[in-house]
Amino acid sequence: MARQINIGRGPGGAHNRFGAKMTKDSWKTVRRVFGYVVRHYKFSLLVVLACIVVTSVTTLTSTLFTRTLIDDYITPMVETGSTDYAPLAQALLKLGCILAVGIVCSYLNNRLMINVGQGTLLRLRKDLFAHMEQLPIKYFDQHAHGDIMSVYTNDVDTLRQMIGSSIPMVFSSLITITVTFASMVVLSVPLTLLVLVMTLVMVFVTRKLGERSALHFRSQQQNLGKINGYIEEMLTGQKVIKTFCHERATIKQFEELNEALRSSAYNANRVANVVMPINGNLSNLIYVLAAVLGGVIALHAGGNLISFESTLTVGTLVAFLTLIKNFTQPVSHVSQQINSVINALAGADRVFTLMDAEVEKDDEATVRLVDAEEGADGELHESDHRTGVWAWKVPESDGSFHLVRQRGEVDFSGVDFSYVAEKQVLFDIDLDTEAGQKVALVGGTGAGKTTITNLINRFYDIQGGTILYDHIDIRKIHREDLRRSLGMVLQETHLFTGTVMDNIRYGKLDATDEECIAAAKLVNAHNFILGLAQGYDTPLTADGGNLSQGERQLIAIARAAVGNPPALILDEATSSIDTRTEKMVQEGMDHIMNGRSTFVIAHRLSTVRNSHIIVVMDHGRIIEQGTHEELLALQGKYYELYNGHQIA
Amino acid sequence: MFKTLLRNVGDFKKSSILTPVFTSLEVLMSTFIPYVTSWIIDRGINAGDMGNVCLYGGVMLVLAFLSLWFGIQAGRNSAYASTGFAYNLRSAMYSHIQTFSFSNIDRFTTSGLITRMTTDVSNLQNSFQQILRASVRAPLTLIFSIFMCVFINWKMSLIFITAMVVLGLSLYLVISKTVKLFSQVFEKYDALNNSVQENVQAIRVVKAFVREDYENTKFRKAAESLYKLFVKTESLQAINHPMMNLVVYGCIIALSWFGAHYIVGGELTTGQLTSLFTYVMSILTSLMMLTMIFVSITMSAASGKRVVEVLDERADITSPADGGLKEVADGSVEFSDVSFSYRQGVSDEDGNITGSVTRPALQHITVKVESGETLGVIGGTGCGKSTFASMVSRLYDVHSGVVKVGGRDVRDYDVEVLRNEVSMILQNNILFSGTILENLRWGKPDATLEECRHACDLAQASEFIDQMPEGYETHIEQNGTNVSGGQRQRLCIARALLKKPKVLILDDSTSACDTSTEAKILDAFTHQVPDITKIIISQRIQSVQHADHIIVMDNGEINGFGTHDELLRSNPIYQDIYRLQIENGGDFDQKK
């Protein structure tokens, strides 16, 4: 019923319905999916199981009733000419009661399965998301965002279908098949054999067609992917197409892809569409064969051939014939459903792969960040409320702790790093900074500036050397505490759905409105925010698309400022924002850097010139290091860079 | 809406008509079958006549084979028709989009257009197939079955008709309610997926601020509210099945009771009773199917609407009816009192256009550039620089005033001729997947390697192309992600130069090149292609300072006009920009 409406709007998933194969791994996945479902719904599932059995039996009863009706009531009445309907009325009443039980069970079954299916999905989604949040940045580097998304949309969706409808359906079909088969055997063994053989033929044909259709479906998916890619690329460049009058050429290319898609889609659907009529009419064929064979047996009852079949009455035969549909229909359902179950398992596999991905490790960490207070003696003491002073709580070997004031002093010594093995990007980085200093990183694209900042907050772990933060090895500091102590403004600005205020508050969840506004004022964002339609309450749509690049950056700076972090990592924007907005952004950045230990990936002369330490990088190495004056005096790379950008 | 959609059935009309025909024949056959089975029972088995069993069995087999054949034909034709329908829709949309002007494109977002061409078309394909087959099958089964019932025994048919009305009404009630709930579910579902997407994209922000737990809580809340709505919707739906059972069982009991009376009374045979049992099932199942079609049409109506929106959009820039001028006399450009405002589509979250706003972009612009001169345009974001340039190659039409190229109104030219002579390099430098050479040849399809080299020399692109292992055969990834921003810009300039235009417009096209490269490019323009009129739009003083004339734009108006020196003396905005860029800062970026 409408429960099977496909919510996943992307291609793939439910389309490939036929001909998939079970492998050893799929059985593992089956067990895991079942484990997931069963763990929390043992009782519900038992009730569901009982309900399915009862429903199948009642359905069968209603079917078999035809025989009882004709043989036990109508025929005798016709023969005797009796008009006493009381026994029939009684039988019908009894039937009504049984059927009523069936209806109740059927509702109970459906209703409970909703809780089981949706509940499992809810748990699955929560687990999936919680796990994803724990994955290291590396994971997101290595996996296309679209692929991660499709786990949530397509794969979880196919699982929804499988748990919510395929599995219950296969289940109830299997029970119906078993019960019907048993009844058929009771009614007539030879007829049952005939039906069995023919049903096997039906299953075989369905599988064969399924395999053929699967081939076409795969090529349809490929062509669909190609044409989607083409549309995306061309429509993104639509304005270029217009300026180069390239319309006819692109239409021609599109038509080719479109035709390829049409022809594979046609083939896939053609084969798939044939399955239903073939199954339906094979079942008609079985009916006729059974009728003829049954007729022979019934009419020659007691004959020499099958003497034990003397009990096959006309009523029995009629009932048997009715049972045939009851038997073949679920068989054809199951053989079609099996394929969608197998395809759903492929989705389940991807879900579990994501859930099994290794999370960020924090094994060696022992140091915590705590609020601290300076006592009268000048010593630091741990405090239970926000004091604005933070300290590292470092454990001693004897189990006691000592506090180290958090100042934001970062030292690199001999640091080597590579994102992927065998491709080292940082070589032997040595860098000593003092608390409160501004450190500017300069150098070309790929020099390793961003990488250095990503190591400080442990987005990545280094392979060699050490990084000390306030003289503590950063691997000893709990990762979340380390990150909490560092404010960060990334080059690519990402904002979240919510109001401007919500986005600023992201930097400090318990910040009051006043604190957020103060932060905005500090970084020069206040005026433009007031100019927005609803001021601080202006809702931001997808990633702040309704703001300009510079405005989004200002909000991101305010977001970092509201937490008032003692140390900062900044990535200056290079994108072309106009000079006046850029000036505001620049001033915003200058304000927040003031008095804090700052690592800044600098693109502007003024930022660089005002830094305490300028680090010139090239191909993953520090080639020069010092103040503006010192480096100019060196007449090296920095000198070259600096003069190259003076206006001729 | 339906008219526009149906027009696109096109060549696949034959199949679209054959499908329902074959389907009805299939239904006809399969409806006769239970009737024949009753003959087998009555005239064959009950009468003890083996000959009749075989005879009617044979008839039934023939019917089954016919039904199979018709079924296969219907399946084949429906596949052909529906995939063809989708094919036509995609083609029609794509070619239609190609006629769109910039303002048409602005009305729909790019991502909106992509969804319309992919997901929405797939939805329509599925419903079209379903409608072709099921919408005929279900009502026909219904009608045939009722007819057969009436034929067998009209008095008993009253039972069906009552049952049908009861079931039909209640199904309608339940389903129309669930459809509404489902659309809410979809919204919540999209919102949930958006929040996942946001997290995947902004994972660095989440981690930098240690907001994993916060995001978890947010997600849990969203997931739980989706869960509640889903359970509510499905619970409502769960009534359907038991309700159907209730009606079916009611029918069976009623049929048994009255059937027994009629048989005893001699008005009905046992075989006919069995057939009636079969028909009651097919009547009620087809009712169920009808409601499903109803759901499917409701759900795809939204897709249909969005597709039609694209197809019905009228391109607002076209060549003059008589074909227009085929020749551009020279590269002179003249604006006289030109004003323009953008009409922007306002769309909701699904990309449906809900209204439009206008925002003035150019006001009373008058300026003249002689052929071969260089014009610089400078100003902040949103000041109207790009709009100004777009008017020259008629990417947008003026609202008042006249833009002339080569002494004639741009609206008098054949659009293609004009755009080939006025080559514009857009702000978003887009390359397409393919080799460098293929990309360059967008400018001139039959350009020789020599011509391409020459253009690349001018654009200062030869050096890095020659350093690439495969040179001009180097494959460019989609969006040109495997070359740097500066390289992309230089390739785009070379591509535009290959057109050998009379007017060349650079919209912020050297912003990612370092100063010395930019200077070389501008120098090559001045000395090697002196005949081309150059319009250079930039935010950087050094890009425009050597131009013959410079326009300072502010809020869609010309704030200053003159040479670098003149403006430096007299124009406050120009002075301000100069001070910020040259005295105070400058760009400390090594952009290679």
C-alpha cells in the first residue's frame, strides 16, 4: 500500500529490483540487521509473529470455507430439499468470529510493525549520526560528501523499506505458503505435487527474468549517472554557454546521452513489466492443469489408478482450486521481494561500514582544561565556575594534580606529517612561540600553511616530532579541551541553519544575547547585521547563501570571538570580496587578534608586517623565520615576495 | 499543466494508446477466466463430464495465453511510452533552457533546474507508466467484474455495490488524510537530511568548536520529531488493510448466506457462487489499486508543476524577427541613459518560484568608448560593474535607454552574431570537463593548434600548459578543479580571444593572477590586439590604471570618469580605494 512510497528521491535504491545474488557477507549483514531490530523489540516481534500466523490461518479458513459451505451445507440441502438454515447460520457466525480475530490480529501486526520499523530506523539514524560526529577529519577528506549523504538518504531508506515492508511481507508470505501447502497436501497429494512442480517453474522463470532485468537496470543507472553529471556541469556553466553561443553543440551532446538513457531504461522496464503477466498466467495454467487432473481423479474416484483418492469430492476439488491462487501469489511475491531485500542489504552494508569506521582516538590524553582562580598566594586553584582564567590540570605520577595556566604558547619541534602515507607534506618543522604573540604563516599554495594550523588542534595527528602547548605534549591533552582552548576562523566559511544570533552563539552555547552582540561589535559585524531585514533574528538559509561572502566571514569571526578564546587560529580570506568589506573583515580580525596568541595564515601585507613572527613556508618546509625587519634584511624569499607585491 | 505535459508524449503516442488497449484486453481475458472456471466446475466436474472439463480447460488455456500475450504487449508498450515520455521531457526542457536568457536563468536557480530535469522527470516517468497501466486496469477490472457479477446474479451484486461504496469512501478518507501527512513527513525528512549535509560540510567547524554533543542533541530532536510524524501517518494507514479485510469477510459471509438460499432455490449454481467469490476479491483489490493511483498522481503533481514551470517559461531575449544584422561594423560601444533592474525570482525551499523582487542595478548610464580603446570599470561589490558589462553583449535587455555596439542598437543584431563579436569573460570562470584544447575550441570550433597557441601566448597561459606532461591534451576535470584559479582565468581569457572579437570584456578575470602576470596580459592586449575594444572590470586599481578611461561605479551610477591621474586628483571613492589597496595593504599572496 502507500507505505511503500519511495521517499528517497535520488536515483538508485529501489529501482534495481531483480536478480541480485546473496553472498556470504550478505548473510552476515542479515544477522546484523536482525540483531538490530530484535534487540529492542523482542516482545513486539513475538506478538507480530503470532499475529501473522493467526491472520494466515484465518485467511485460509475463509478460503476453505467455500468447501464447507458447498459440501456440508448447500449440497445436502439441495439433495434433501431441506430449508433449515439454522446450521448454516451457526456456521457463518462461527466463521465471523474467527475472521474478526483475524482482523484484530492483522491490525495489531501492522500497527506494531510501524513501531518496530520506525523505532529501529530512529535508533539507526541516531547511532549513525553520533558515530559520524566522532570520525576524524581524515574520514571526511577521503570520502565524497555526496557518498556520506547517500548513506542517510538512499541506504537508510532502503533499510526502511526492508524492515517496514519487505521482511514482514516475506514472513507472512512464507507462513501463508506453509499453511496453504499443508492444507493442499491434506486435500490431495497428487494435485499438490503437480502444483509444486509448476510453481518451481514459475520461480525459475522469475529468477531468470530478474537476472536479465538486473543487467539492464545497471546500465540504466550508469546512463542516469552520466546524464545527471552532464546536466549538472552544463547548467552550472549555462551562462558561459550563452556567451559562447554554444547552445546547439550542447543540445546535440545531450541528445546522445538522453537516447542512451532512454534505450536502457526501456529495456530494463520492458523485462521487469513482463514478470507480472507471466507469473499471473502461469498460475492460470496451473489452475487448468489442476482442474483437469482433479476432474479425472474425482470422476474416476475409486478407479484402479489412484484408489486412495476416493475421498476427492467435488467440494474438495473446488477448495483445492481456490487454494492454488493462495499458494502461487505469495510465491511470486516472495521471489520478487527477495531481490529488493538483497539490494537493501547492499545499502545496509554501507550503513554498517560507516558505523564501523574508526573514530578519533584519545588514548594517551590525561590533561584536562579547567576553570581556575588565582589565590591570594598567587597560586592557581581549580574553580567550579567561569572565571575567564583557564588552566591545564596535569596529573602527577602519584595521582595528584598540578595546574598550569593556559597561555597559548605553541612550540613545534621536528614535526613531520603526511596526509597519506608516502606523500610527506611537512618536513622537520621547528617553531617556538611566546604567549600572546602573533605568528604569520606566508607562502604559496601547497606550502603547508593550513596543514600546520590543522595540527595544532589535532584535526590530524603527526607522524614525527612533538607539538607542545603551554609545554604540554598536545597528545596528552584531551582533544575536546584542546580544541575548546583554541578559537578558529576557517577560510571557507560555514554557517548553520538558524538566525544570525544562533550562529554567533555557536561559539559559546551559554552566551547571552548581550555577549553575542558585544562580540559582533568587537569584530565590526554589528552594523551590517542591524542592516539586515530582521537584524540579529534574520534567519540564514543554506550555509548563509543570502549573505555576501564578506558578511558571512564577519559572522564567523564573531562566532570565534564570543568564546573569548586565549589562543586563535585564523585563515584570512583570499576570495575576491570588495575592498570596503574586506577592510571591515580585516579590522574585525585585527580586533580579535589583539592580545591573543594567534596563528594566522596571512594574505595581506598589513597583517604580515604587524606580526611578531613571520614564518615563510615553501614545499612543506620553513625556509625563513623572523620579524618583518629581520626578514627584509635577509634579502631572501620574503624580500622577494614583499617587493614582488609592491606596485611597480 | 496536463496539456503541456501531454504534448511531450510526442512520437510515443502510439505506444501510449496501445498500452491501455492491450491492458484492457488483458483485463478482459483475465476477467473471463473465473467465469470459465465456473463452467469447468459446473458443466465438467459437477456434471461428471470429462470432455467438458478438457474443453473448458482448453478455452481457459487459450484465454490465459491471450492474456499473457496482451500483458506482455502492454508491459512492453508502457515501458516504451513512459521512458519515451521522460526522454521527450528531458530533451524539451534542455533545449528550452538553452533559449533562456540570463534573467530567465536567474529566475530558476541552477540547482533548481537540475532537480527539475532529473528527480522530477523520473517521478513523472514512473507515474506515467503507472497511469497507463494501472489506471486502466483497475477501473476496467472493476467494471468487468461488476458486469460479470450482475450477469451471474444481479440480486447478489447489491452486496458488492454496498461493500464497494463503504470501502471506497473510507479508503478515500484515510488516504486523502495520509497524503497530507506525508507531505509534512517529506518536509521534515528533507530538513533532517539538510542538517546532516550541513554537518558533513561544516565538520571542521563542528570539531573546532567541540560541538559534537550539541549537534547530536539537535539531530536527535529532529529525528525524533520525524519518527513521531511517521508513526502517526503510518498508523492511520495501518487501518486500510484490516478495513479491507473487514469488508471482504463481510461479503463472504453475506454471499454464503444468500448464495445458499439462491442455490437451494435453484437460482444459482455452486460454480457461479465460486466465481462470485473470486469477483468480490478482484473488485475490492481494484478499489485498493484505484486509491493507490490517486496517491501516486497527487504525489507526482508537484513534480509535474515544476517541470511545466520550466517549459512554460518564455525566453525574454531573442533575435529580431527578420533575423537581425549579421555584421558588427566596429568595436565602438555607447551607452545612452541606460537604466536596468534585476527581476529576481523569490523561491521557497523546494525551489518553487513564489514571487519576484526588483532591485535597481544601473541608473542613467551614459558613456562612449571608441573602437580599440580600453575602458576600466572599478567599484565595490554590487555597484553594478558586471551588470554594466552584461548589457554590451545583450545578456540582459535595458529597461530604458539604448546600448549601441558598432553604432547600432544591440537589439538590432542577430544575438549570435553580437555575442561572437562581443566576447565576454564572466566572473565565474568555468571550464568544462575535456582537454585543454577542447575547452579552447569553445571559442572557435575549427581553431588550429597554432591559433590556440597564439591565444594562449597572449593570455600568458602557454608557459604552464607547456609544463604539463600532456600539454594541450591535458584533461580538465569538471569545474576545472585540477588547475589553479589563476590558470583557469588565463585559459578562459585565451578561450575568449579565440573568437577574435571586436569587443572583449574581462569581468574580474585576472583577480587570481599575480601582479606581474596580470601586467603581461594587459600589455599583450595593448600591443598585440590593439584593434579590439577592451572593457576591464576589476576591484583592483592596478588592473585598470593604464586604461584610456576609467569609470568609477557606485550604487549603479557613474561616480567618476577619467584617466587614472584625473581620478586620483578628483574622485574621493577612487582615492579611497587607492589608499586602501596601495598604501595600506596590498595582497601578500603568492599566486602562481
